[in-house]
Amino acid sequence: MTSSVTHDEVVAAAGRIAGVAVRTPLVRSDALDALTGARVWLKAENLQRTGSFKFRGAYNRLSAIAADQRGAGVVAFSSGNHAQGVALAARLLGMPATIVMPSDAPSIKVERTRGHGAEVVFYDRLTEDRDAIATAIAAGRGAVVVPPFNDRHVIAGQGTAGLEAVSDLAAMGVAADLALVCCGGGGLASGFAVGSQLPVTAVEPQNWDDVTRSLAGDAIVPVTDPQPTRCDALQTLRMSELTFATLRSHGAVGHVVSEAEVARAVAFAFRELKLVVEPGGSVALAAALAGRIDLAGKTVLVVLSGGNVEAGVFAACLAEAG
Amino acid sequence: MTSSVTHDEVVAAAGRIAGVAVRTPLVRSDALDALTGARVWLKAENLQRTGSFKFRGAYNRLSAIAADQRGAGVVAFSSGNHAQGVALAARLLGMPATIVMPSDAPSIKVERTRGHGAEVVFYDRLTEDRDAIATAIAAGRGAVVVPPFNDRHVIAGQGTAGLEAVSDLAAMGVAADLALVCCGGGGLASGFAVGSQLPVTAVEPQNWDDVTRSLAGDAIVPVTDPQPTRCDALQTLRMSELTFATLRSHGAVGHVVSEAEVARAVAFAFRELKLVVEPGGSVALAAALAGRIDLAGKTVLVVLSGGNVEAGVFAACLAEAG
């Protein structure tokens, strides 16, 4: 049986990323508190290096590779944010990086991955198996494959966001009651549950609710009928044994938001928070705003997980939300 | 002769706003450092309450009004950000507020000012004197007029941003060489010079370069041929004796950026910083990016002074910058 990632693993990760990753600020908003009836603190991981939390897990994973094995480099498959995190971590640690990306990934994410010095190899999301492509490339070079969420070091690294958030709240004399966390494969949500030791609600976009359904039942349920979503960062078909075990052992539950609720959250962050949040990075905020979770009277941590969004998509969200 | 605002006045202001204003974060960007050759720290005042630094000065001014005089309320004239700052400060201190705004002020700023419970009175920017209107309203009620920059308490309040920035840098073992500060009437720029004790470059949009020309000469020079600008927050025709005296005694100089450079800075903040910055709030960043000030090898503080921008204007800046 797969065992949950531990708090000690998150604490060790925090030591490795200290001074390299940004200790992102907690921000709050009078308007958000008024709308929710809660005291909401937003962990602004869109202000993390590479524009998302993914740098935390990537740097923690890569720094765990022994110095004499770094020369062969790393290979990752990713729709974008994990790719950038791995690419920057590799550059900082002096390692070559190859990223296997879907051919329909947002161009901003492709450009940025290359900008960090990584080689990009494309695959077709509908007909090819990115896992097999990455494994084959890595085998040919003796490189290490860095999965986006099915890895203890990656999850522990993401968990440092939770550790920081509760520590920064404690310094203000505040204790949160729960956390709302954006969720694709569950790497951030599971790490956050471990690092924060808070009840976590993992928030997914509609039609990509595999984690919500898996946690509601007793086994991993994959997405079988994938639909288009503006949350490109959260298009994960199946969570892993590790994220499932970790989320379940911490009593996490899932929650689903609509595409329209996502657009409203992106617009709210623009208008009220003055933060650029990508659609996939705004689902937890969308859940807080949508009002189906009763937050009244509670102190709530909400993660804004990334800000890598193309200008056209961003403008469309603002226009749709009015 | 008008005497400069003092460091003691800024320190006193910091005590009054503590726990009420946001101690805004300093953010940095690998991309910005690479482009400038400098170590740049951005003071993110767009994350301040009401979306701009103006809350600092407004709260400091209003809290200096004796308790038995607060019932008559305050009157302010403002193109928007100062209005919101005064409106929120008045609400927090239980005072009625009336704001005299130009009839062409961005609707987002009008709505927000009303949202903080203030009464809004419009005037025509081209034919009416806002000063006279505000003075007449205040005289009829026994209210206090809160000017946007010609006031020691207002300037001292804005200066707390500079005090915080150098203090937060010092805690990281960093000392800045200079600061680039957005400038309309000079309230923030002069306060920042006092609070930070750094050489300040006050940055203005083209055609609104009265501070640049005044500091280059030896007397206040007004804008005589005002032109349209997307920097609505910086449309000030004439700095005050107080901001002039304070900036001059601190050796500040002016600098001008073009409308195209402003659009590029707004787009850079969107793409690289994940921050929403309004055109007027991005002029200091625009100066850093434009490259006419030699920043190579220096440690530079850059103020992002506000984020209250309408979606259409923001989208237009992103589109123009490509």
C-alpha cells in the first residue's frame, strides 16, 4: 500500500528551497471577505518564480539527485507550468533538461520553457503517450524522469506552500480552519494538506473532476470523457496512487467549479486583488466566490496557484465576466 | 520659505498606519534584472488597500483630525485613487466623505469611491476649478479639505512606502542605490525621498512633465498644454511648493516616458510579474525598461504605485505592446 507523504518530508523540502524559491505573500481583500463572510487569506503562488507553484516541487526533486548523476540531466512531461519549473530548476542546478509538451500547449508556456534553456519535444495529446515518450528519451540518456505529481519529492516541494502559509498566519496570531487548493493531478493539494495540516478541499474544473470523484468513493476514478477547458494547467486524466493516498489520509474532499465561475474568479483577481491569475490557478478562488461551500465565520486559506495566461485568454475572461 | 517634510514626520505616519495599511511586498523578477543589468526590487503598492499608495497619505491625514472635529467630515478632489484612499480612510475612522471628481474619471474609480460610502460630486476638468468647488463644500459644512499632495500629513503618509521598502531591504542585507517613483503632483515621490533617504528619480508621462522641468530649473513650471494620456492618475498641472521644496532638498530629478513605453510596462507586469498595474502606476517600471537611465550594476527600488485600471484599457495596453 502506498504511504502518504509526511510532514518531515515537507520540512526537509522547505530547507532545500529556502533562498531559492520565493516565500510568496499572503494577500487579503475587504471585498472578498465581504462576499464570503469569511476571513480569507490568499497564497499568491502566481508570484512564485516561473509564475506558478511548480518550481517548488521541481527544485526539491532535482536537488535530491546526486551531484555525480546530474550530468545526464532530466526529462519531464508537462502541459506547461511543471515544464517551466523543471527547466528553471535544472538551469539553476546546472543540469540539461528536456521537456515533452503537448503540441497544443499555450505558446507562452512553450516560449518560457525554452527561455529557461530547456529542449522541448512535442507530442499529440490525443494519440501519443507522453509517459512513454519521456521514458524512452530518459532511458537513452540515463536521465531522470521528473513526473508532475506522482513523486514524493515533488509533492513534498509543493507542500512547502502550505507550510509557509500556516507559519506566516501563525506569526500574525491567525489559525486557518480550512484550505481551498487548485487541483489537477493532486500534487499541490496533497502536498498542501501535509504541509499545512489543514482540512483541504481540492478544487477542479467541471468535466475534470477525477479527484473529486475518487475521494468521494474509495478508488481512483479517471476522467473518461475529457472536454475542452480554459484551465489548461489542470487537464489531468488520472491522479496517482501517491496523491490519492496522501489526500485520503488527510481527509481531503473535492469540489467542482464551472468554466463561467473560473472566468469570474480571473476577473475578480484582476479587479479586486490586482493579481494576474491563470484560469487553472483561479479555481480555488472560484470556489470561494461561487458560494456553494459555506465559509461564513471561518478563516480560510485559498491558493492562487499560477499566473501564466496568454493575453487573449485573459482578456476573454474579463470580457465574459463583465 | 516652505520647509521639506521630515523623516520624523514619516516615522510618525508609519506608526499611525501600522496594522491598517498593507505592508506591501517587495517583488523581483529574473527577467527584469536581465533586461536592466540591475538588481531591481519592486514595491507593489498596487496591492495596497484601495489599489494604490494613496490610502497611506489619506489615512495619515484623517487620523490627525481631532476626534471632536471628525463629525463634520472631509472633502477631497481627485481623479480617482486619492478619492478611494480618502473614502476608505473616512469609513474606517467613522467620518463622512465627499469627493469632487472630474466627470471623465474612469468609471471603476467612481464606483469604488461610492462603494466605500463616499458622496461623489462631479466637475468639468476643462471649465471648472475643483479646488474652489471643494473649498466651498467644505466651508458650508465645517469639513476638512484633504488635498492630494499639497499637505505635510499626506506626503508623510506616502513616504511610509519608502520607509518600509528600505527597512525590508535592510532585513535582507540589501541597500538600494536609487529609487524610481511614479509622479503626478509629487506627493509619493517627495514622501518616498524622505522616507527612503535615497536619490529619487520622479517619473512622469510625456506632456505632463511639470515636475521634471521644475526640478531641472529653479522654480515650479506648470503644464500649459495638457494632452490626452492613458496615465489618468498622473494628470496634475502643477506641483506644490511643498512637493517642490521636499524633492529639491533631497536632490531628486525628473524623467519622462512615452505612452508606448507605458503600455509596454503594463504588459511586462502582466506577463512577467503577474501583477495588474494601471498605466499611471507603471511609469517608474517603464523608465527602468526603456533603458535611458543607466541602471547597470545598481540596486534599484521601483514603485508600482497603483492597479486601478479598466479592463478595456488594460487589454488595449497588452494588445499594443504585442
